[in-house]
Amino acid sequence: MAEGQGASAGAAASAATGAPAGGEGQAQAAEAAAGQAQSTQESSEQAAPEGDVQQNVEAATEPVQTEEPAEEGEKKPPHKYHDKLTKYFPDRKFESDEDYDTAIDEYVSDHEVYRERGDKANKDLNDVLDANPKLTAALKDVIQNAVPFNVAMAKHYGPEDFTLEEGDDHYSDFDANRKAREGDLAKQRESKEAFQKNVEASRQAAQEFAEEEGLDKEQAAEIMNKFDAIMAEMFTGKVTKETLQAVKRAVQFDEAVKDAAEVGEKKAKNEKIVATMTKDAKPTGDGIPAPKKTGEPKEIVKKPSLIDTIVDGAKERDVYRMP
């Protein structure tokens, strides 16, 4: 205890015990004060267990914990424009901030150009509509009132609105466009008439084909349906594998028939040569007449005709013949 503190404690103890401040009384007071201080320390130590004191000290000296940084390799949150940019650029991969920055620049540029073009188109259209109030009224009926375009035009325009007289500044263009349109209409009529004639001719050809081939109505209809399907594919520009397979079979069959005919023709020629040589050959012997044969009748061998030879050859060369 410091000297000043001891004096003060002694004075306080003297005042409390009623002892005189100097000499022996002061010594007794100091002694009493020391005992009181020791008692106070012991009571404090008894009030606070040793473990609690240690915890309080550690708590006072423990540093403040801060939030731990993200571990390396942890996935970063997506860019705030990630969804919009990936939708606008579906074929791109965004792996860095530079990729996003580049895409944003292009995105903004594209929309600026689109906006400029849209503003110009709107201005041009507004200028046209302002100069043609009848057209504005007709388009309003089409858009807002769901009126068919030709009905709306007939409501707001008359024949005089579509006719120009010679001497007008735009008459030459008007006349050229009129003649071009009339020419297109004439070509369309001719094409339609030719189509109808071709349809009638096709029906007649199909009927004649069915009669020549001995087909019934169902067989003829099946062939025509298949032909119509092929023609529809041709017009649309989309040919299926089934159609190509059918064409392949037809080509291979024609080749097989042609080869069979050639084989049959050669076979017939060879048989004719052999028969001629056999007929011209004279038999040789010892001069004794050969005895006449009796008993079972001689087997008659019928020579194959040219048609039979072709058919037999076609069967041998048929690529679709079952083994």
C-alpha cells in the first residue's frame, strides 16, 4: 500500500475507533486499517471463484472475432446481369468480369441502334399517315375494330382514289404498276388453268394405267395416294426417306427387268444355235437300220418360248426374290 493511502487509512481508522491521531493511537489505527483491507480482499476472493475470475480475464483480453473470408474455390455469386446477357447471347460463356463488360457494351449498342431505327420508322410512318388521313382511318378500323382490310379500304376509299389521269405527275408510275399487276394476274390465271388441265390429265392417265395393269379401284387409289404424297413432298422441298426408298426399289426393279431380258435373249439365241447345229448334223453308224422303238411313248420336250425365257431370267436376277 502507498504511503499516502496508509496515512489516509490510519486517519479513517482513528476516526472510526475514536483513538487519538498521533503516537500510539496512530499505530493502532494503521494496524486496524491493514486488517480491514486484508479482510476485504479475502471476502472478494471468496465471492468470485477462481474459474470465474480466469474466464473474465480471458474474455477481457480475447480479440474480437471478425467474419471469415470465403474459402478459395468457392463459387462466386452470378453477375447481376447474368440472366439477361445469357438470354441475349445464348452461345457465349461468361467466365470473367471482362466477358460481362464486353457483352454489356454490345447489348447497349444493339439496343441503341434498334431504338434509332425504330424512331426513324415511326417518324416516317407518322409522316405518311399525316399526309393520308383516309389511310389513317382505314388502319384504325383494322387495328382497333378488327375490320378486314379490304372492307376498311372500301369504307374510306372510292374508285376515284385509285385512278390517275394522264398529265398527273405520278401517272407514268401508276400506269406501269397497273400493267405489271394485270400481267401478274394473267399469269396466275394461266397457271391455275394449266394446273386444272394437268389434274384432269393425271386422273385419265391413272384410270388408263389401272385398266392396262388389271388393277382394281383400291389398288389404283393406293398408287395415286402414294404418288400424291410424293408430289406434295416435291412441292414443299422436303423428301422423306420412305419416298427415296420407294424410288430406289423402282430403279432397281427396272434394272433387274432389263438384265433379265438381256439374259433371256442371249439364252434364246444360244438354244436356237444348238438346235440348228443338231438338226444339220448327220448320224453315222454301221449301215444297219436302227430298230424301231416300241413301248412307252417318246417324251415330248417343249421348247421354252421367248416370254418364258425372259420370265425365268427375271426370277433369277430378281433382287427381291426370297432365298
